[in-house]
Amino acid sequence: MRRTDFHFDLPQELIAQRPTATRSASRMLALDGADGSRRDLQFRDFPSLLESADLLVFNDTRVIPARAFGLKESGGRVEILLERALTANTALVHLRASKGLKPGAAVMLPGGCTARMLGRRSDLYHLQFSCDVASFFETHGEMPLPPYIGRKAESADLERYQTVYSRAPGE
């Protein structure tokens, strides 16, 4: 199996921009691995697809509001997407700005916090925060919606983009 096996074009008008009001009414496409046939179902039909020897793995990780915005000292906008906290006040992040950060550069964040660029680790930026990383994102972060969702995150997304099994905060 290759990652390219999952690449397909999906017309924008077929992408739901908000979750359904009832979780079990969410649409689901079932692919028969043997003959390649597809069926358009709803998630409530999922139990009918299971067989006694199937193994289910439940993701109990809560999606945290991991996207935040700040300003460089020059005034340029910076978007930070938390990849993972390393310590209480350091983290690896994805960072988007017109120009990347140089080591030592600071980003002013909401709530009076700052983040200073320590270095790079491959595609990720290593930042040191002037505040507790987890608390900062819980207070000032927003849900990181997938790029195919063409709207800004809303307060309802904090719960609707969680699985019903979510318990442990994730990154």
C-alpha cells in the first residue's frame, strides 16, 4: 500500500464545511476490498460492516486548539501550529510567515506571551515560550481545521472535531 493510493480529486462542492448535527448521520464511503465496489453509507451503518474477527483501534486523543497567530518584531504575521510540546515552555511547531524566523527572533503572541526561535529541526521550528505551552494553546489557540475546510474555526469546532472517545489531550 502506498500513500499515493489515497490521492484522489474531490470536488469542492462535495466537501462538508461543517459536521452534521447528529454524529451518526455523517456520511461514510465503504470500499469493498475484494471487488472494488463502493457504497455510500452513514456512520450509523458502520456496525453492519464488522465481522467477528475484526480488530478496532480507538483513538482517545483529544484534538487541542493547536493553531495560534502572532506578530514578528517587524510587524509581519506569523501562524504557529503546535506539533508537540517538548517541555513546559518549549515546543516544536510548524510556522508560516512571509519570511521564516531567524534564530533568536521573537514572536509576540496573544495574552502577552512571546515565543523565541531556538533553531530548526528539519521542517519544524524549535520555539521557547515565555509561558506554559499547553496553557497558552488551550487559552489562545484555535482548532486546526483541515486545509480543505474553507472557513475559520468556530467555538463549536472544539467539541465537534473530537472523537466521542477523546479523553487524553493530544498534540
